[in-house]
Amino acid sequence: MSAEMLILVLLIVTALGFDFTNGFHDTGNAMATSIATGALKPKTAVAISAILNLIGAFLSVQVAATITKDVLKIQQPDGQFVTGLDVNSALIIIFAGLIGAILWNLATWLFGLPSSSSHALFGGLVGAGLAAMGTAGVNWSGVFAKIILPALFAPVIAALVAAVGTMLIYALTKAIAARHQDQGFRIGQITTASLVSLAHGTGDAQKTMGVIALALIATNHLDPASVEHGLPFWVVFSCAAAIALGTYLGGWRIIRALGKGLIDISPPQGMAAQSSSAAIILTSSVAGMALSTTHVATGSIIGAGLGRKGSNVRWSVAGRMVLAWVTTLPAAGLVGALCFWLAHGIGDVAGAITIFAILVVLSLFMYWRSQHEKVDANNVNSEWDAELGESPVDLDLDDATSPASRS
């Protein structure tokens, strides 16, 4: 096997690994509120979400096209690499960016922080691109228009839409007994949660498709002009399957943080939040904007809390989440840059194998660490201990004083 092909294979495996982490990291965006209100049992919720993520991945390629042309400038319009790059170094850039994204996803998952998988990917790619090519290697106009601006406005818009929706729901149903309200809105939650899952598959699975397509374009296995019209079936199917499998495994730490940490959510609030998220995510996917579903879902849940009189938003929890948002791009970018420098300094093939080995070791360590404070379908709905400033890493199933053991 040639050096180029070996690096490409490692890159594709790593890309699917990122897609897998994206699935379990973002399951909560669709299903956290439905699980928290009891509209769906935890394992049923993640199974439904996984199936709809799988289906959604086949519905569009607009976001994938954005990834191939609006983040990095690896190749000139005539197909030639930019000055100082060859095919192997171009692949190492993409490879290093993926590693930065995966490690940030796993770190934030470990601490129960619903950060953006999308921004981790973009940060990793931009960081590796800067390390390899300097500022000229990044498509700043595309990053600003398709990534930065949506990141700033999406959670605010989602919060406003969800707040207004929540107020309208309670105003229109105030004459109906609360128990009847909850029963009806739990059914509505199942529908809207399913729509968010479909939207998530439509948007987020494409991001990995776009990364793989970028690598295939760099190695002349794919014509860049063809991306707008579709991608090879194996690319779409493998990405759809990876994100669906990750979704099915649950990502319970993030589900708990979103479902129980921000507000004590009711079924009407859950339906309003999910409706807001679905509308915004689907709109962005059609427009080709690589929007963060995490930002949208979190903004929607906060808005649902603000829209109901007497509902308290836990701003300390929200603050930790926002801090994770702000640090995602630079943190993933730093890891991406370090991985590129390390791989490039060692040599193409040996460097690629080295950073892949580092990824595997650190991933296994974080998984091992997570098993010491396990969050799963059995304790995901335990009451949130606001007085202790709980986060999922505080859970200890062997500690009789923990929120999980008191449930």
C-alpha cells in the first residue's frame, strides 16, 4: 500500500470515528427534553433518534459541499495544491483537524458539557490549516459567513422562538387541566423530537461526508464539481451508519445535562423547545450553513425556561456550557495544529500512525475515566442537585450521597 493510500485509509477511519462521537455527543439535542419529561423511555428515545439520523443523512448534500470549499484552501481552482503542499501533507492537515475535533468531543462529553461537535471539527481543521499554510490557507469569508455568524445568532434566535412558543402554548391551554396538558404535549414531544433527529442527520452527518469528500478530492478520487450533485453511496452510507450507531449508544452524560441541568422542564416547554430547534436546523441545512445543533438546542431549552412564568433557568450551568462553546474553536484548533506539527515533523506515514495512536490512547483513557462516574439510561433522569453545582462527572454510583443513588 502506498503512503498516500495508507494515510487516506487512516483518515477515513478517523472521520467515521468523529462521526460516531458526533452521534452520541449530540443525541441530547433531540431527545434530552423528551427523556426528561417522560415522553419517551431513554432507550426507546435513542433508538428512534438513531433511525432518523440514519434516514436524515441521505436527504441533502448542501452542508457537505460547504465543508469542501468554505473552510480550507488546500487546492487552487485548477486542482493544483497551494504552494508548499503535496497530497500527503494535505491529507495530514485534514487528519490532524479530525483528531482535534474528536479529542475535544470526548473531553466535553466526559464533563457533561454539550459543546458543538461542528465547531470542534471546524476548529480542528482551521488550526491544522493555520499550522500548515498560515492565514492564507483558511477561507475566512466562508468561515465567517457559514460558521461564525450562525454561531452567534442561532442560539439567540432559538431562545426567542422557544420563549414565544412557550408563552403561546401556556396562554392557549390555560383552561385545560395540567394533567391533560402534559399527556397531550408528551405526544407532541415525540413528533418534534423525531423531527429534530431527522434534521440532525441531515446537517451533522454531512459534515463528515464533506471531510471525506475533501480528502478524496485531494487524492483525485473525486471531482469537486460533482459534490453539489451528490457523493458516492459508500461515503453517504458509512457516515449515516456511524452517526446512527453513536446516537444509539446514547451519550447519556450530555442528555442528562440538557434534560435536567438547565431547567426543570415540562412537556409543553419540551415541545416548544424541540419545535424551535427543528425549524432552525432544517432551515440552515437547506441554506448550506454548518450550524451547531448543540447551540440551537441549548438556546431553545433556555428560551422555553424563560417563556414560562416561575420557571428558573440554572444560569451557572448555562454559563459552563457557554464557556465550552467559546473555547471549542480555539481548543480544537490548538490540538489540530499540534497534531499537524508532530506528524509533519516525524514524516508523513510514521507521523500519521503516531497521531492516530495518540488518538486511540487518549480516547481509551477518557472512556475508562467515564466508567468511574457512569451515567446511563438508569440514572439519566436523577434529580439535578443544583446546590452542589452538579455536573455528570460528580456522579458516582458507589457513593450513597450522589444524586444517582438517591433516585
